[in-house]
Amino acid sequence: MMEQHQTLKLQNKVVKEAVEWILWIGGAVLIALILRTYVFSLVIVPTGSMLNTIQLNDRLFVYKLGYVLHIEDVKRGDIVVFKYPDDRKTLYVKRVIGLPGDTIEIKDGVLYINGKVYKENYLKEPMVGSFGPYKVPPGHYFMMGDNRNDSHDSRFWEHKYVPRDDILGKVVFRVYPLSRAGVVK
């Protein structure tokens, strides 16, 4: 009888331990999902459209919370991750150039925002060509890659502007390769 009681006690202890482990693991998975969905994510850049700022296959930390909760404004110059307007299942990484209400025009490789030359110190090389003008509608943004002469960006899309709700987060940090890890500007 005593042996049966000890066996039952041991079984209860094992079941209790297993339930605790399942709850801990389930809680950790839930927290990870919430963090990845609403706070941050990691992305890998598959193209050279943002050279020299971002290199091919860089791993980037994307801060989402400020944009998801609309507590941080999208600013000109931010590097953002967003749903590509011509195929919303695809994510792109580009720099915000045009804000709602802006007129964007490129004349002979020079960027004009609202009729004024806009100086950019992050371009891979001088831009070639003339594009626009583009009038950015309310609640939308105009995106361009830093490697302007080899970037599939707003200038070439069928749907030229990215809606605010399709901007998923701001690139803030390069985590890999470690030799170039640091803040992305």
C-alpha cells in the first residue's frame, strides 16, 4: 500500500513538472511572437538597391513598435521595411524620400523636393536621369534606394506610393556581419 502511494505521488510530481515546463515554454513562445509581431524583427537584404548604406545579405534589426502604434512619425531619410505596393506579400527595404503632400522630381540626376534641391550624402554614386514630378498623396510615402541607378523603387512601380499602414518598421541596427554591426543611418 505504501509503495503504491509513493508511486502515485511520484507520478503526480512528474505530471506537475511536465505541466510547468509546458506552461513556461508556451509562455516564452507567446512572448516571442508578440515581440516579433509588434516590437522588432530581423530582415535579410537580398539585393544591392541600398548600397553602400546596406550591403547584400546584411541582417538588419527593424524596430516596429513606434510605427505600429503610430507613436513615431515616419520621417524623410528613415530607412524602412514595408509591403511592396505592387505585391503586398513581398517586403522591401528603402529610404523614405517623399512625405505626404510633397512633390518629388529628379532633373538630370538632381533630386528636388517641393521645388528645392535636396542634398543626399548617402548615395552610392551620382544619380542618372530625370523622373517625375510625383505628387505624394495624403497618408502615403515615396521610397527610393540609395543605389539610385540600380534600385527598383517608387519611380518604377505601378503603384508609386506606400500607404502609411504598409510601413512595418524602421531599420535601426545591422546585426550581421559582425564586422559591420552598428547603427544604420
